[in-house]
Amino acid sequence: MEKKKILLVDDEVGFTNLVRLYLEGTGEFEIRVENDSSKAVESVREFHPDLILLDVVMPDMDGGEVANKLRSENVFKDIPIVFLTAIAEEAQVTSHGGLIGGYPFLSKPIDNNKLLVCIRENLK
């Protein structure tokens, strides 16, 4: 089985290292990390991910801006995006049906099991 490619965009290096290690440990995914949001679109061009995990609050360019740039290019518009955020609590995730601006989102700290379920649900 071919591994699914996931691009993880978050400015917190410690967080991205933990998530990458966990997801790669499942044997299901190839992970690329981008800690500089201004380079996220270029990373998508180079890596061609099947799904993007995207932090909402980052310096330079926030997750919403990155998502808008990706959606403005036809070649990227169908790549699933899951937002990750520390500004929404679990109760808010549930009350919003798990969506921010039409995108699924998970609140930090991320529960590994919920992350895995969310990824599997959103991969094509």
C-alpha cells in the first residue's frame, strides 16, 4: 500500500516533531513539515500532499491566508485541509460541527486518536 502524503504546516517545531513521529509511526503516512507559513504554498508545489494539516495562528501568514492562496490555484483546490488551532477548545469544535470556514478543525493539544480518525475521514 502506498503511503499517503501529509503536509504539516505549523510554526511550533516541538509540536510538528511530535505529530510527525506519531503519524510516521503508523506506517500509513509520509510526512513533510513546514514551520514557515510563508513557504507553505511552495511546499505544496514540491511535495504534492494528499492532505494538509494547517495551523490557524502563525506569524507571517495565518492558516486562513494559506488556505485561500491554495484554493485560488486550480491544481490545489481539491487537496483536503484540516485546521489545527489552540484558540478553539474541544467544546467549540463540537458546537461548530468540527468546521471553521467550511474546513474541519481540531483543537490543540491534539488527541492522537482523533487526529488519526480526522485524517482518515478527510483523505480521498
